[in-house]
Amino acid sequence: MSEKKIIEHLLKKKEKLILNSEKNIEKYLKFINDLKTDILKKEKEINKLQKENEELYKKYFILKEFILKNGLTFSVVNKNYNVKEWDNLYIKIREDFLIITLKDGTEIKTIENLKGRSLKSLLKEHQYSIVITRIESNLIKAKLYFNK
């Protein structure tokens, strides 16, 4: 091969490499711009979620204070338990469930997972008592009071 052909061949190869490099640069620049757009979208979503979180926390705090101040009333199916009005009831914590029991340990109501978890934090942070407030033929009403 002559020197001229070798030089032409090398020049073509180099031009091809340069062209491929330019295509790659364009591709990477587009990829970078797409990532920037995605980042901006995610930042907007994060800001929106942070605002929602702040609003939910405010509502949670108001509800928590309301419950601490006013207590909660529970209804329990009356299965002819040997109880009187103003008898104390007790709360046992089992995993994420709360179980309301009589003095003798008889379980009369289970508070399920989500409600139980929410109440559990209040019960751990504050002193409380739960008292029977009304007995009807088919229902027992009890109130959970929190001491501040």
C-alpha cells in the first residue's frame, strides 16, 4: 500500500471516529438534559409531598390533642359480662393490637392493627384509664381518658 493510501485510510478512520464521538456527545447531552428534567419533576413532587406531610402532621397534632383532652369512647358487645358502670377496664398490648380486658383478664375487645398502633404511642406517652360509662342489654360503652 502506498503512503498516500495509508494516509487517506487513516484520515477516513479518524473522521469516522470523530463523527461517532460527536454522535455520542449529542446522545450523552440529550441523556443529561433528560436527567435534569427528571430531577426537576422529582423535586416538584418532593416539595408537594413535603407540603402534604406538613398539613397531615398539623391535622394529626390537632387530632392527638383532641383525643388527649376529650378521650375516646368504645362500644363493646355485651356478652353478659359481670361488670358495673364505673368499673375499670385494662389494656394489654399484643404486637400491634390493643386488647381491652376486664379485671380478671377476660378479653372483651380487640383494637386492630392501624388503630392499635396509633393509640399505642399515646398510651406509652401518657397515663390513662379506661372506665365503663354505660351498660345496655347488648352494648357496653367505655371511655378512655388520658391524664395530662
